[in-house]
Amino acid sequence: MKCLEFRHYLDAAGLTESEWRSRWEAARWFLAADGESGKRYGNETIRITSDGEVSIRLPAPLVHLANAPYGRYTLACRVAFAHRGTEWADRIAADRAVAYRIHLDPDRGRWYITASWQTLPAPTVPMSAALAHGVIAVDTDADHLAAWRLDSHGNPIGNPRRFPTT
């Protein structure tokens, strides 16, 4: 169920109206910025340094609130990315695009920041090139693996070899 639908089924969702309202409002408290390759640390709007310092570039009407040079507001906390942190660090070191989203989790009463980026597609080999000299095909079953050699047209050659997995 989505947050809006919870409003009509508070009992089923196990929420009071005030709990639902806090979730509803929290869903709208976020800041997101797409990354930009070539910009410092991969994002001009939300910038996170390699040591976890977060700063936000403020829009012109809010520049008077800046606590850092160039109209930026630096947060008092530091962040770290446990999942894929090494990939993130490599991207920002090379000034490659990183998108960020800062959002509130009302259940925990905490703010979170997520980082995302696009990865290059894995290189693939055209099927005709893969089959040119034949390949091995593997069929996985519940109790065994079956392997066949395939000819250049993808047809099985001979009988399969079976390998028990139990």
C-alpha cells in the first residue's frame, strides 16, 4: 500500500492519523540532485567529499544562510557509504557523475542520504562469434548439472555429461 492508501485504512496499517500524517509529510521532505560528470566530486548541488563532508549549494534567495564559501551550506555531520563505498570513492575522485537524495525516515526520526550512478554495460560477444568454434551449454537442475557441447549453429553434439550436485 502507498502512503495515500494508508489514510483510508489506518486500522489495517496499524497507524493513528497523526502517525500517518507524519509519514505523509516526511515523504515530501527530500532534496535530490542529479550528478554531473566533470564537476567537482561529481555533483555541483549536493557535494560529498572523500572524508564524508556534505555541502549543499543554496539557491540565490537563501545564500544569506550559507555557512561556507560560494553560497554553500555545510552539514554538521559526516557520511559514509558502506555499500559500494569503494566504487563511490573512485567516482568522486575522478569527478564522475553521482546523484544524491537526502530524505527523512519518520519511523527512525533520522535523515538519510543515498548515492546512485550509472554503470557501463558489461561487454558482450555477439552470438555468432561465440558459436563460431562451438561452446559448452550448462543446464542446472535440482540434483545435477548437465553440460553439452554445441556446434556453430547452437545444436547439441553427442550426449550430455551429467554432474550430480547432491
